[in-house]
Amino acid sequence: MLAPLGKMLILASLLVSAAGALLGFAAGRTRSREALLWARRFAYAFAALMGLATLTMEYALLTHDFRVSYVEHVGSRLVPTWVTIVSLWSSLEGSILFWGFVLGIYIAVATYLTRGQYEDYQPDAIGVWLSSAAFFSFLIAGPASPFGVVANPPLDGPGPNPLLQNHVLMAIHPPFLYLGYVGMTIPFGFACAALLRGRLGHSLLKPLRASLMVPWIFQTIAIMLGGWWAYEVLGWGGYWAWDPVENASLLPWLTATAALHSIVVVERRGILKGWTVTLIQATFLLVILGTFMTRSGVFNSVHSFTQSAIGPTILAFLAASILFVVVLLAFRIDRLETEGRIEGAASREAMFLVNNLLFVLLTFTVLIGTVFPLVVEALKGKQMSVGRPYFDSMVVPIGAALLFLVGIGPALPWGRATREQLKNALLPPLFGAGLFAVIGYILNIRAPWTLVTLAFGGYAAQVTLGQMLLTVLQRTKRGESAAAAFVDGNLRRGRRRFASYIVHGAVTVAIIAIAVSSSMRQTTELAFTKGQTLRASGYDLTFLGFEQRQEPHRAVTGARFRVARDGKVVATLEPKMNQYQMMREPVGSPAVYSTAAGDLYLSLANLDVANESVFITVYAAPLVMWIWVSVILMGLGALFSLVPARRATAVQSRESVPAAAETA
Amino acid sequence: MTTATELTATEVMRRKSRLFMIGAFAVAAIAFAVIAASSINKNLVYYWTPSDLRHAGSKAYGATIRLGGMVKKGSIHKLGGSAVEFDVKDATQVVHVKTTSVPPQMFRENIGVVVEGTMVPGGYFQSDRLMVSHNNEYRAPAKGHPVDRKELERLMKSTEGLEGK
């Protein structure tokens, strides 16, 4: 019997996480070594139990054991095996179980990597991590239990939401999002521990930054995958609609990005400690808020499955977390003493501060727009939403200002700069700014904000490239070969610095691609009969006819189009209508022809198989592909920055490497 | 003696600059709040039924509204191109709708729809977006109740799959 087994595992994990949390806080107070050891063991035990519970559920899904309530809810014998496997996170209860699984992995890895180090902070950090673990165990054990026993199991189930079966990205986007969301628990634990200890020493900055960077990378990729999925599946030709669930994934990312920048200032200058800790805590709170918004059914979307009792439970946890954070900050923030101060307005640290303020402004902008309808509905019972123009009109200027900082920040030196230094640093990149804006203008871009974005982007691109090549230039002057200088100066020693410029370069490309693709997008609605050729956005589209096929879990009707440009056939596209079993209405699947220059996107609106006629919407937008590519590059750049630099051990390793090679 | 006065002088400077910082911060925060509030106010989207819309009177003209209700039997007429006109009704009220968006595959009589747009001086509802009640909970439609009120509310709240303009 798998359901009782799963339930037992969850109850056991609730027990060990609660006990471990208490032991962790006790060890933090009493400095008891014994208590710390046991807290660690309980942390590992929690991870093991959650892992086993998740395996149990996967086994139940794969064997179609409809006696387990979650399998009865989402399982189906008709769907392909990969859909069955990812069904774990395709509905409410399973996704919370998956949350517990990911949390277990994070806690175990973080506990293992910080064992024997950071003894000051580890007990309280484990206490915080396992408190969160206890809450989610409780959620899985009670309000969102996937391991209910079904008295009269059916022979077959409905299968997961067809929208989630419609594209393979569904298998990747949720795990990445969870790895991002859940991972924010770890830096939150460190930040709370620093406050509880009343100290944020230099030694804690390394695990703090790394534990923030890892989930940040996943979150970055996850947001992009979510947009990409919407683009490939939903058929409206866009990837971002300021939907509450999208905003929920963006909010903690914004504060985490701000924190990753302010940590650098703490490292370099010893200031902004309390601020950094606050940002990290805000990130965690926004994660919980996001979980509430997406999992409680207050917003309806593909993410919000059903109305459920877990909403109030998560809300209570959010309230408790906010209270804990506010009290902790109120009593302890002044203990994190500042070691320096900002020297001047035109310095790199001042730009970091402006960057942080802009990110916080952006966070508030998105937060207000997202939460406002909820508040109105709760207070007045009236339903409304905040329209997209609000977000666009607020976010575009702040985004452009941030892009400006990507350029101007790294160009400025730390500390006080002379007038001469400022001139040399700030004037030359104006060339890049002018260049990009002129190229944009020649390519018919007239939207003012897009041109501004291009100019800022050009400025940032020149500064970023200049910084990447700076070390190489300095070293080649001293007679080193360019290749050697690049490898040693950028890939070995200055790895973190170089990696941050890769991320900045990628951000520049991403923002330009977003600005240009959205302002230059063309939409055409066309009606075709078979064999007809019509023109849209420079492409000649010929409707070749319908193609129908029956798959085990759905009936597919595709409309085939030949796509030609300048008389040459470049692609055949087949936007589809999929009729899933157990669904009343069909689900459309758009078809996209992507090139580096731009995308052609066909979406079926209405089809008439008997008369062989079809209505489609054609979207054409430049540079869309660069959004996905640049965000992946951002993730890779950030990953590269996590590889420890060898600056400190360079001399030592030169001797030890051959020895190690011999033994290996 | 001189060091003491110098110290207090820098201390005063520091306090002054801190006060200045806090003041600048407060001004910026208030400015932001005002801009955000006015922008939200301008861009609200109301979720109304035909009764709500009639009740709102002249407020319905020009405001962005997501109107939800049922397509009245026999009211669908094709206009030129992809445009369609039809009546959306609830228990007591009927609103005439003209939409320019291509009706989705499922669009027909007696089905729950949500149209986004506004009332225009001609006295009808001009819409550029039409959504059909989308039930992803796999319930077979109950007989006699083609539109589930709750389901319609969910649809009105839903923005997934909408093109923002």
C-alpha cells in the first residue's frame, strides 16, 4: 500500500524537521556541540525522508496505482511516460511534495558544505531551514496531502492539464523554478543567523553569496523558460503579459539580483550589511507570497489548479515569517556595524546603491500592480485587475535606467575619482551609445524608448567589452601573448570579475532584444482557403490544407502552410488544434519559424475542415531568439562566477598540481 | 581643543548630510507613490456582468471592462472580415457586443464568454478580444446549466493567454 507508506514518510519528515529546528536554535543559544551534531543529522534525515516520499509517489504514478489520491487526480494510462513522470508537479499536491523534495536536497547540501565551518552561524541557519521544512512537511501531511487513500480506485484517470502536456518545456520549467524558489531558503537561513548572532563577518559572505547565486541562476533560467513556454504554447505571440503568476516569479528575482550586487559592496567596503540582509529576507518573503498567489487559487491561471485549503495555511506562514523578519530586523539590524562609508556620488559603490534603489523601486512597482486587485477584492468585494499599460509605463523607464547603470557603474572607479579619471571613463562609451542608436534608426526603429534603450545598450556594451579586454591589454603591454593574458587574466585569476561582465553583456543583449522585439512586432489576421497565398510581414504564406491524425491521448488537426521569402521557400509550418480526451474544447498549438533576425509565428484562430478554410493570426517580431539565448548566457556566466578564483592559492597550486596529477 | 571642535564639525556635517539623504529619500518615495497610484488608476480593468455594466451607467464609457456573460441564442451575426456581433446576457440584462477579434474555435450560442473592451457612443460594447469559457477541470458540462457562474468568474480573472496591448 503506497498511500499509507507515503503518509508515514511525510509524518516522519515533519517530526525530524521540527525536532531538528528546535535543536538548531538550541545549539545556537547554548553553543552545544552535541545539539548541533544532532541538528545536522536531522537535516540529513529530513532530506532522505522527503526523497523516499517523492520516490514513492513517482513509483505510484508509473505503476498507475489509482489507490493513491494524487494518482487518481492526475494519472492516466493514455499519456506518454514522460508526461507521467512530470505529473509529479502538474497539480497542487504533487507540486508541494516536489517542493519538499527540493528543499531536502538544498538543506542537505548546504549543511554538508558548511559543516565544520561557520560554526557561529550554522546552528541558527539549520534552525531556520528546518523550520521552513517543518512547515512544508505539515502542508504535505495535512492540507495538501497527495497520499490520500482512494476507497474505490478507478480503472483510469483524467491525466494532467492538457496545456501542460502540450510542450516538452513543461518538463523543464517547473523544476528550474522550484530550484530557484526553494533555494532562496538557504541564504535566508544565513541572513537570519547573522542577525541572531548580531554579526555579519567577512567569512559568511562567501556562503551567503554562493547560496544566493545558485537559486538565482535557476530562477533566471526558469523565468525565461516560463516565457518561452507561454510563447510556444499559448498562441498569442508574446511571452510576458504581467500575469500575476509571472510577476510572482519575477519579484524574488528582482530583490535577489539587488542583493547579489549589494553583497559586492559589503565585501569591498564593509557597508550596506543590514541592507543586504534585508534584501535577502525580502526575497524569501516574496517567494512565500508568490507561492501563496500561485498555489491558493486567488489568481486563476494554468498554475493555480483548484481552489484549496492550502491558501490560508500558506498565508498564515507568510504572516508568521513577516513577523519573525520584522522583529529580528528591529532588534538586531543596528548590531551589524558599518566599517566604511560611501566616498562620493560618482563612485562605483554609489552606483551600486543606485542600482539597489532601482531594483527595489521595480519590485514595488510590480508588487503594487499585482497585489492591488487582491486588496480591492478583499476590502470591497469588487473584481478588477491592473492593466498591462501600468506595468509597461512604469517598468520601461526603470529598466532603461538599470541598463544605463550596467554601462556607467563598471566604468567608474571605487572610492573618490578625479575629474580627469571621470572624463576618461565616461566619455569614450558615448561612441557605442551613438552607434547603436544610429543603427536602430537606420533599421526603422522610431519608438523613443526603444532608441533610448539602444543608446544605453550601446554604452553598456562598449564599457562591458572594454572591461573584458582591459586585463588583456594591460598584460600584452607587458609582453605577454594575448591568448595567455586572456586565459590567465580572465579565466583563471579575474574569473569572478570576468564572469560578471559576461552576465552584464548578456543582460544588455536581453534588454535590447526585448525592447526591439516588442516595439517592432507586427500582427496580421488572415483568412485562407486551400491553395491560397497571402502576404504578411514580408513572407508569402500558402495554405496547403489540413492534416488530421489520431494520437492515443489526443486528436490533432494541423493546418499546413508553406512559407516563402523573396520567392524562396524557407519553411513549412503547421499550427495545430489539439483535442484532448476529457476536454470539451480544443487547445491550439502555434508554429514558429525562428531565425537570428526574427521570428514568424502562426497561430490558428478558427478552422473549418469541411470547407478547407482557416483563420490564422500571424505575428512577426525581430530578435526574439536572442532573449532565450542571452538569458541562458546570463545563467552560464553566473555559474562561471561560482567557480572559485585561484588568486589566493595560485602559488601553492603551481607546485601541487603536478603532484596531484601524478597521484591521479 | 581644536581636535574636539573639528570632530563636532564633521559630526554636524554628517548629521546634515544624513538629514538631507532622508529628506531626498522621502520626497522620492512620495513622488513614486503618486506616479504609481495615478498610473494604476488610469489602467484599471473592471470585471463586470451585463447587470454591473448597466448599473455603472456613464462610467462604462471609456473604461476598460472585461464583460462576462452568456451568448444569447440567435444573436450571432458576422460582420465583414473576422468581425462578429452578438448579445451577451446575464439573468436580467443584455449588452450588444461588436468584436474585431477572430472568434475562437469554440465560440457559439449559449456559451460563456468574456469580451474585453469598452462601451462606445453608439450604445454597444466595442471589443478587440474575445475569450470562450475555458474549463480545465475536466467536468462534463452540466445539463441545463451551460454556464457555471463560478467558471465564468475564473475566466474573467484569468489573463493567461491574453495578448496585452
